Amino acid sequence: MRDLDLQTVKRLGAVLEPCMANVQSRIEIKVLIADDHAIFRDGLRRLLNSEEDIAIVGEARNGAECIQMLGKLKPDILLLDLHMPDKNGFTVLKEVNIDTILTHIIVLTAVENDRDLIRAMRLGARGIVPKKSAIDLLVTGIHHVHAGEIWVDSHLTARVINAFSALSKSLSHIAKPLLSDREMEVVQLVAQGFRNKEIGKKLSIREQTVKNYLHSIFDKFGVYDRVELALYAINQDLIDRAEGTLALIPFLPRTHKPAEQNTSRF
């Protein structure tokens, strides 16, 4: 085989460069599964490992193991069963600092209890997928949540929104208070699912400053937390729908203050 001349090498490089760029741009999503049923974990691992951009990095049998693995493995996505022994999914959500960890949490549920689903969303879950769903739906949810959006199965979305339609109607009669340009930017980012630290980076301000803005916005709108804020903003058309994420953000209103005392409004 003869040596390649310089021009041939350059031409080969030009051909291969786009291919190499595609390989480098493909992001692998690291997933941790937390469920107490071994057969379910095994089946889910096999199905998700067949996806080119998803890698299962660990499996937890209970909530205690899940919390340990979150700190050690730092997955992009946690698939969390709510009803596990030795710390259930709600305890995991309460003990994990949702606003500081990089992991986004999707709840997998066999029992579609509206109250449980609402509670999970209020504690920081970014997605809810029934266990009986097709694997394609779960994969879609993983991609959307990994991209920073909130994903809830459309079947569940309708039920939950209907359960809180009364509050939605009451919010719609509230006059729109005046917000500063910066406050409007914060509202936009909250409704897109960004956390305080992420909002701070995007706006080049400190995380505490973001919390200060939220406190002011909550008072102006008469809402209790960021979930009610997002719902109100969507109902009042305060959000730029050109962002394309609102269809995937069925934020849920709160009818009373949370029982979990360590849950932050911000």
C-alpha cells in the first residue's frame, strides 16, 4: 500500500470531520433506576440499554441505596419508584436538594393516585410516567426531561389539571401586576423548568438574587411557590410560547400549604 500524499490526507480529513463531529455531539444520558422489584429493573435496564444515547449506570433496590448512588454516580436522570422500602420515593425527593443536584427525576408509578402525583411534582419531580406505558413514551420523557423540560403523560395531565380546575379559574380573575423586565425573565425561566442556580447563570446574577426576585414575584401574584407561579403565568399569557416548551409543562396549582416542612417555596 502506497503512502498517502498530503492533498489526499486533507481530502480524507474533510470527509471524516462531519462524521467525527456527529459522534462527539451525541450525548450519552446516564440513568439510575430505583425500584424494589428486580424483574422490573432487569426488564427496564435491557430495554433502555438498547437505546444508543442512554446508559444505565446503576440500580437501587430501595430509597436509602438510591440516595447513596445519587451522590456517587451523579446520573443525569433518576427513574424513581414512589413506593419502595427503606425510604420511599417521597422521602428521596424530600432528602435530596433538588435545586443543587444535576440529576433530573422522573417518577415511575404503578398506581395513578392524583394526590401522590401532585405531591411528587411539588417535591421536585420533573416527569411522571405510568409503569404500564410503552417504552417509547418513557424514552421520549427521558429526552425531554434531560433537555430541561417537564414531562407528564397526557393521560395523567388531563386528570391532574381537571382536579385543580377550580383554582385555575380563580387565578384567572386576578389582575396582572406590573413586573420589571428582569422579573419577567425570571418568570419565563421558571416556567421552562430551570432551577434557581441555572436561572442565575443564564441571567448572570447570584442564586440569592434569583430567590429575592421570586419572593417579590410571589407577593405580586399572590401565589405560594414556583409551581403556582408557572401555572398563573401560563394562564395569564405572560410566557413567551415561542420557546416551544410549554406544551410539555403541565404545572399544578397548590390548594394549601405543603405538609413537608423542609420543602422550599423557591
